[in-house]
Amino acid sequence: QVQLVESGGGLVQPGGSLRLSCAASGFTFSNYFMTWYRQAPGKERELVADINYSGGTTNYADSVKGRFTVSRDNAKNTVYLQMNSLKPEDTAVYYCRLPYYRGREVWGQGTLVTVSS
């Protein structure tokens, strides 16, 4: 069935970098718009970035613009989130989301990113 699996989270010091991956399966990945969300402890889930089917169009939340880069490799059915210059306020569980698939949304399980010294 349709599945999204995030990986790459972990503990990193402020100013460091992480690359998150979201492996997709069960659908024609290259046909779909993909998004990244995050939810910090005690806070609402928020949109971080999105990317169109080809990877040619991307958008970012103001809080991460210039530091995060979303990309995709359709041959590998994977969307990435490269996170640079990480700040403590970036600490959150990061999720990839397929916004619309046959009338429903699909979420991954999430991967935890902790930015702390």
C-alpha cells in the first residue's frame, strides 16, 4: 500500500546540518506534489517546505528559507530535506506528507530532529 517513511533525524549541535529522507512506495511518486511538515514540542504542526512533481518548483516557510532545501529523486522515489545552520528552534518531529492521493492525505511516521548543545 501507499507508504511514506522518514529517516535521517537525530541529535545535532546548533549550526550543524542534517539531511532527512522520505522514501515513498505504493504509488507513482513522480506524479505527485510532496510536502514536509514539522511539529515542535508543545506546538502546532507547521508546513516547512513543498516541492512539485518534477522538483522544479519549491516553497519554504519564512523560518527556514535560506537554510533548508527540499529536493527529490524520482528515480529513487525519495524526497529530501537538507537542513543547514540548524537552530534549537528547529527541534521537532519532521514529517513528509502526500497531500492528495485518491481522495485522502498520506503521512509518514516522522523522524525526530533535536538541535542542542
